[in-house]
Amino acid sequence: MIDLHVHSTASDGTYTPRELVELAQKEGLKALALTDHDTLEGLAEAQKAAQEIRLPLVPGVEISVKFEGPGHCHILGYFIDSETPELKEALELLQKAREERNQKMVQKLQALGIDITLEELASETSGEIGRPHIAALLVRKGVVKHVDQAFEKYLKKGAPAYVPKARLTPEEAFAVIRKAQGLPVLAHPIHLKLSPEELARYLARLKELGLVGIEAYYTDHPPSFVSLCLDLARRFDLLVTGGSDFHGRNKPHIKLGRGKGNLCVPESCYWALLERWQRQKVPPAP
């Protein structure tokens, strides 16, 4: 069993990169991918910890991209070179936009009569600040009873304190992942909220941009949707990946490697991903 989609304190998780690696070992996982939102800050710590206990670790990132459909789209970049200037520059721009977004959301909450400050929010994490941290602060201050209520009442799309997130275009995301020698994979396709026919058309478009995989195994995917993703992977010659989207206490119902208890990502997904990455690194014979 493996987990190729997890988040640390470098973005909106509650476990440090080292703690994630240690937890993966404790849970018996055979491979792990750290895929923090729009940041590479946790990769060095995770790689050092993984080397110490000899756990295969995939350096990754999760990038939000613009999407015109009813849901939202994220692209996972696997086996990225975190020192690639173009990738670092693109993520720095997203991080700056995230800071501006946080300020606007705090201002909206203040206008609603809620006593909350950016300084309090900064104390919630040492990494990137996002909506889960705002939600946690609202719970701690007694404004809401739990994180889900914070999103429902204030922070979800269309709610009073919501501010749209800055995103790259799919073309920009694929370009920087490729520049970093990474493999672009579509994350949690169920969140696109597309019909099977619409999903197929969207995959065809992403395939033209260089998509190499689809996250078929995901904790929110019912068996019928997993089957659909596996069929589409065969149709478009895509690798199959999977992960829990583990965030620690920010999503307490999701467990590392097991999701909501319905997840089991086969180890073969890791080896296929690794083989594809190694193959693209080797120049063709003359």
C-alpha cells in the first residue's frame, strides 16, 4: 500500500514533513509522495527523513489550475526537481497571491463582525496559510463548532468571506512541471464535477498538453468512478496513481494511506510512475 497525495505543515497539513514520513513507516506504507499546495518548502526535510529510514519518497507539488467547469482542477507534479528556477518563480507568484487572498478574507470576516486578525492567523502555522487555517482559527475562537461549518458558513465558494484563488492556466502548470523534469497527473478528477463524456473530452485536451496520469484511486471516488478512471486511463494511455489527500487534523476523517477507510493504492502505481520518470530522463539512442 502506498500514498501519493499528502500535505504537510509546509502548506495546509498539520504534520511536519518528517512526521509524515515517520507516520508512513508506522502505517506500513511502501512509498509516499509529498504534494503540498503551490510550495516546495517541505521537500528537503521529507527527503532527508525518507533517506534515513529508506522509504521511497516522490518529491511532488499540487498546483491549482484555471478551470471553466462546475468544479475545480488540480494538477499533481511528480518527481520534480525542486531547484528548477521556472517552477520556483511560478510558485512564488502563487504564494504572493495567496497572501493577498488571506488578507482579503480576513477583511471580509472582520466586516461581518468577527474578531480575527492576520497576526492570529499567522500563529496557526509555520507554513503556507490557507482556508483550513482560517477555519481552524474560527473554531478555536468559538465562531463555529467545527471546520466543516466554517467552510459552509463563511469560506466555501459563494460564501460571504470567500475570495477566489489565483491559479495558473493548465498550459502554464504543465510547462513548469515539465521544465522541472516532472510528470503531470490529474488530481481527484471527481472534483471536476463532469459527466463521463465531459471528463473524457477534458482528458483528451490535457493529454495534448502532456498529461501522463490520472489519480484513479482517491478517497472520495466511489467504486464506479474508480472503474471509470481506470477505463479512461486505458483509453488515453495514462498512468494510474492514487492518494488519500491526507491533511492531518485539518481533515481528521482522512487517514494516511487509507483515506476514509475505503482506499488501498497498489504499490504497482509507484513503480509504473518511477519507470516512466526514469524513461523520460534517458535520452533516446542515436
